[in-house]
Amino acid sequence: LPLCPAGPAPIHLSGMWATSLLVALAARHTTACTTLIVGKDASVDGSVMATHSDDGESNPDARVVYVPAMDHAPGATRPIYYDTEDFPRFVGDRGVEAYLQKNNPGFNASVPIGHIPQVEHTFGYFEATYGILNEHQVGIGESTCSSVFGAQARGHGGHALFSVDSLSRIALERSKSAREAVQLMGDLAVAEGFYGAGSFEGTGESLMVIDPREGFIFHVLPDHSGKSAVWAAQRVGDGQVGVVANMFTIRHLLPNRTTRGQPDFLFSDSVHEIAQRSGWWRPSDGPLDFTRVYSDGEYAHKFYSGRRLWGAYRLLAPDVPMPSDYSDLRPSPVYPATVSTRRKLSPLDLIAVHRDMYQGTPFDMTAGAAAGAFANPDRYSASGVTKLRGAWERSIALYRTSQTHVVQARGWLPPTIGGVAWYGPHAAHGTCFLPLHIGAQAVPAPHADADPRSVSRRSAYWAHKFVLNLARARYSDMMGVVRAVQRRLEAAAWERVRADSPAAAAASLAATSDAEAEVILAEWWALPDELMLRFADGWASNGPAMGYVDAWLK
């Protein structure tokens, strides 16, 4: 799907809800991600969970690393960097071996665009493009969203200090709860300015933020000045699920609604001030509808966001009827921010959502002429390649995903054991998810190796990318083999994780992750040979012809 990046220039959107070509610096990497969130009573074991698929473009940085906890001297400052989201995402010393200059030859050290006061102690956490999970089981998933205002970063034509990348990392460095993380990110964005992706997909951002007790949907965008921000957050009910797919979903802000004595909605003072000053809302209108006021709607095309909302909710909450068609998502709350579900969901259920191609529906990506003879659901970007008008369906699973993760927070276990990040390098439908316990304080070497410029047999990212690209030769048959390995390894990992003992030591957690990562790596690099032996030249294991299915021939 074309994302239409443009040339460098300052951004400011003066008209409301006008579909715009937002401006991007050439180095800025664009994403179009899907996120899910699950309250503790909607999970199979009482976990709070959130997810993220990093649906980027070429030259991604799919490495996952562990940033260690650190103590800082009085008066120290915390540098803030401009986030390109390309490889390498950072070069320098942040306590991560993979980021050191010596391990990134040919790249200059990252240069700060500003600083903020440092705190005395920062927590350890996993990160990829964004912060993932910290030692207190605060977890995050990200989705870029359209918004009515845009801004540029300091040193790059603007005044804003923070991107969502930096906010997510600082939140994990400093927060012990999701509520604390949301308030911190909002306050920093207001005080120092916020800039979004700055591309066709939007200048706003959304994060799913969880801890062992609760989760929030957090939306943020630049304000009209480009020097501050507007933000809001909604608590997800304990028995509810939520989905964000590149468009804001929070509707009416209800300041008096509480759970256990705490407000369900948090927001900046600017939410109402700017809306009223701009003539977009009046107190007499009733509660402010955040999406109606501050979203710029779906980007790329109609159904780009809505189809994924419909597709995810049909799996997460099948008892809740949802329409598959609509007029305009921005003014009409077709799909709510959260819904109650009767399902009891596991990490494997959320992984299944991220692998969804609308199979068995009228929008099935594995059916029709575009899927070819072998039901290939992948539809490549045509941006800059064709002058023809039109767009493909936007499925949840996507060929250009660099990584997907599910974060799981479990309050009945010690934080070092309870916090788990299920990490899958490359596209969700072709990867195998590895559970990483935050208490391991380390990442297996194959998952920290993901240089997109050089194929590495020691890289989990390259193993999965290699196999999925090979499997497209005869997708329907070859992916059946891949899925069997996925199911076997992920089911075994889930059985192990759900039996976690509070007494597990960090060393044993790290050793287990290392061993499982090596098994995945070995099995995936064995798949190309197996697929060749079983399907090469259209023969079934060098025997009878497989040919084509009658439906495609007709």
C-alpha cells in the first residue's frame, strides 16, 4: 500500500480533517502498526497483555535488546535523540553491546537533539524500535495515527523534543505502573513538544500501556504551535479488549468515571482548551469526542484502519456484532475503543490475530485472482511503481513487518518472572515467537542480530525472512509445513511459561531463552532444504505432480 512520503520541510496542518500529504524527512522510517490490549479478566490466566506489530518498510532495525538498569549522578542529564527508526536505530553507549560504535562500523554516533534532567535510577527494559517491557512489568505497543496537527523535531526544522520512540523508552526507564507511564509521557510531551512520524500515515501516535493490574490506550499528537502536545488516555476495563490500527479510537472523555477510586480517563489541559479555541467543541456539546476532534481519519484509503479493527474484534470478541462497512470512521464511532468479551485469551490467541488475513470472510487475502494459484496473501507496495489508482486490502498480518511482540504482565508472580515479551522477528505469519522473561536481563544472540544489509545464518530475523520469501513460491503448501513447526514450538513455549515458578533465577531464565532461541534458529534454517525436497519443480517429494487447484484454473 502506498504510503507516499514527501520531501523535507516543516509541518503544520492548518485545516481540520483535510486529507494531507504530510511532510517527511528522507531518513525518517514509516510504520503502520496494529496493536491489541487485553484486560486481566479477559485473559486465560489473569494476565494483562498488549501487542505491537512493527509494520515498516525497507531497512528496518528488528533487533531486540536489553537496556540495563542504571544509577546516575546528581545533576546528570538524559540525552534525547532524533529517531529515524531505520537501521541502526542508535549508535553509542547506552549499556547495550549491540549499539556500540565498534559494532556499527560505517555509521556515525547518534547526536542528541536535546536533554532533560536525569533521575537517580532508571529501570532495565527490553526495547526494539520502541520500548517493550521493563522490570516492573510495564509493557508497551505502538501504532502511528493520523492527526490534525503536525510538528518537526528540534534541529530538524522544528521545536519538538520528543518522538514516541523516546517517550516509550523514558516511560520504561522511570515508571512502575501503566498509569504512571501514561502521565509521565503526557507531561513530557506537553512540556517539551511532540513530533510524530511526519509521513503520509500521520503525525499522531497511540500506545497500549499495561502493568499487572490494568492497561491504558494512550493517544498523543502535537499541538497547533509545534512546541507542545495534546494527549488523552482511556483505561481498558478488566474484562475488555481494545484495538488500534493507525487511527485514534478514544471517543468521549469522561472525567468523572472511575475504577477503584482512580480516574478511567487521563488527559492534558490542552485537550479542551485547543478544541474550544479552534471552534471544534463547546462545553455545551457534552463530553469531548477525542477522535472526532483530533483524528484526521483513515490514511491511505478507506478500510485501511477499519478493516483491521473489524478483523481483530471478530476474533477477540466474536459475540459482539461489528459491521464490515461504514461511511467515515472519524465522526462515526463504528468500532468502539474497547469491548467486553466472553473469550479468555492467551498470548497464542493474540499471536493468531496478528497472523490473520481475514481467512474465511469475503475479504480473505488468500482467495481470488490476486492470491494466485497458491493462495499467497501478501500484496506488495506499489508506491512509486505504478500510476494506476486503487489499493489492496490491508490485512493485519503483513509481509513488511520487521517484528511483532506480545507483552504479558502477571501480578501473581515476582516481576522478574511475571513480565514476558513474546518476540517474533520479521512477519508474524512467518515467524516463531520466543518468550523473553524480563528477569533474564539479556536477549539471545540470534534475536539481537538483524542487520538488513547482510544475510546472517546466526540471525533469527534473517532465518524467518528467508523462509517466508521462499515459501511464497507455493504458499498454500509450503506454509502448511511452516505452520506445523510454529504450532509445535509455540505450544511448548506456552506450556512452559504458564508453569513458571516464582523461584526461577535470572541465570536459568536467560539459559532457557538462549536454548529455545537456538532451537528456533536451527529449525528455521533447516526449513529451506525441507521445502525444496518436498515441493521443488512442482513435484510432491520428487514424486507425483502437484499442479494447480481447479478453482484457480477456472
